[in-house]
Amino acid sequence: MRTPTGRPPAVGFVFVNMLLAVLGFGLVYPVLPALITEFRGGDVAASSHIYGWIVAIFAVMQFVGAPVLGALSDHFGRRRVILIATAGAAADYTLMALAPSLGWLFVARMIAGLTAGVVGAANAYLVDVTAPAQRAQAFGFLGAAFGLGFVLGPALGGLLGGIDLRLPFWAAAGIAALNCLWGALVLPESLPPERRRRFSWARANPAGALLGLREHPVAFGLAGVHLVFWIAQTMLHATWVLYTAHRYAWESWQVGLSLALAGLCSSAVQAGLVKPILARIGEKRGVLLGLSLTILFYIAYGLAPAGWMVYVIIVPAGLAAIAGPAMQTYLSRHVPADEQGAVQGAFASITSVAAILGQPLAAWSFGWAVAPGQPGWLQGIAFFEGAALMGLAVALARRTFRRDAAREAAHERPAVA
């Protein structure tokens, strides 16, 4: 397949773009709390509250920006949006590196949230340039890029932060700038003018984008699955450090090692096993299998009495990573080419909503569970809640697939004279 420019599609660039985008985020992840604490004169309690607000503003701005970038990519093409967002990320990291006050950090994270919505445009680019039979593998590689970025980013950020707290921000800015320059040279446009859609604020605003999903029954059904899935995921992310430190007395290097192992296992599955597994069992079963495995592994995490058991669970838990690529591939088959960006942007917004809901829910649940007088097994409550949510996601996915099969059967049924 070739792009409208006549050049072959730069799928490799999209992979590296996402890898470097997540790498840049991971670089600043270990040092941002320390930089906030420095601004607050060492007051850890006050810094924790401020950090919570900064994380929240990022999620809110991503919720607002993702459908806008998606809709813009449907109108102007994917290339321009991807490059502008990548340049915006470089500006954001530079602003954080130079920030003289907390107010500037808030502004920088607002910019970062807006540019983070480029994930929808990147997903739409892959849909544009890959045949349906190849999309599972393409989305698998994209998921692997996320996993590798979260493995490499925090490790490198911690190393550079030990030299200077501002150095990881400069490194992230440099990576984003080089990535933008590289993209300007090698990234062709994937969406020809005849397949583009007029931009509309009614569809680009978050509410309009989410309501617009109703026009595509499969997308609307999977939106509920996506929301519940990511609420559960963010609950795990929000409590992993707290849970392992409290229950197993893990130090930071042990937490980092567990996250690195999880990222590597997930990346290996998405890069190497998604295509053969989905080719054998299909996308519907791939979604249901991935979600069902996640239920089992969440319960196992919550019940594990010893820290070494967590490492044992992490390795097979990587198999659950097939759910994301399977869902994205199935979704891409049920959305017109000129609406891929808008729909992918809406799904990116849903991820932000899940983060806003899941993180405080997990923190409050964990705080209640570890209070004096509570039984020890309750320490894993966030994982049990996540497992219950994944059960709901399985039920929603089954309902969506049944309704889609019924629509297809009705469409194929001969009309009665």
C-alpha cells in the first residue's frame, strides 16, 4: 500500500514516534514530584497534593484535546497533526526544564495533555496504511512501543535526575524535537483529500465526539468496554507503588524492576504473539480472552502473600495484553476511513476520563483497606475492584459482539417479497 504522496507509508516512524513519546513521558515521571517538592521548599505533604492536581490537569486537557486532534486529522490529514503535536511536546518539555515556578509547570502540563491526544491520529494513520488482515500486528507493535517506552523512560529519567533534576526534561525536549524533524523528512501523508471529512466543532468537542460514537453501534458499544477497562487499569497503576511498599516492604528499585518486567512481557506479547493468536482465534475471542485473563491475574496480585509471587504472576500476565490490539483491530473494521481520527480521538478521551475516575477511587479504597482494624487480605482491594470491573467489561464486550452479529445477520438475510 502507498500513501497519497506516492511514498511507502512510514509505519516504522509511527512506532518510533509513539516509543519516543512515551519515553519522553517516562523520563520526567521519576523527577517531576521531586521538582515540585523543591519548589515547595521540601514540604512533601503539600507537594503531594500539588502533584495530584498536576496529574489531574494533564488528564483533563487530554480529554479535551484528543477529539480535537482526531477531528483535525480527519480534515487536514494525519501527518500535519502528528508533527504539530510532536513539536508541541518538545515545547512542553522545554518549558518544564526552564520553569521558574509551579505556575509554569501547570501551564506546561496543560500543553502536554493537549499534545498527548496525538495517539488517536497515530492510530488512525495505521488504519489508513494497513490492510485489515495486518492491523492486529500493527496495533500490537504500537502497544509494544508503549510498553518499551515505560520500561526505558523511568530508568533513564532516574539516572539523569540523579545528575540534575532538570536534565530529564531537557533530554525529553531534545528527543521530541529530533522526532519532529525526522517525521518532517520521512512521514508521508496517509489520508488522501477525497477521503477527508470537514472539520466540525460539534464533533470535535469532547461531548460531541462521545455522542458521535452513537452513529457507529460497534464503536459505541466498545466505548463502554474501553472506559471500564481503563478505569481498572488506572486503579492498578495508581496503587502499585503504595500496595507493594505497604504489603511487601519493597524499595524503589524493586518497584522499578517489577514495572520493567511487566513492560517487557507486555511488549513481547504485543510484538510477537498478537498476530498469530488473533489469526487463530479471531478478534472477538481475543478481546474476551485478554479481559478474562486480566480478571484472574488481578485477583492473583491482590491475594499474593509474598513479594516474589508478584514476579511469577507478571510473566504469564503479559498474555492479557492481546485485548487492546484485538479491540482496536475490530473497531477499525467498523468505522469509515474519514472518521477514523475522530473515533480514535474519542477513545483517547475516554482513556483520560478513566484516569480521572480510577486514580482517586483506587487511592480512597486502598486508604480505607489499610486502616487499623481491617483484615490483611483487604490490602489488595484495588485489584479486586479492578477484577470486578474487568468482569463488567467482558459482559459489555459480549453484548456488543452479539448485537453486531445480529445486525450482520439481518443485513445478509434476503428481503421478503
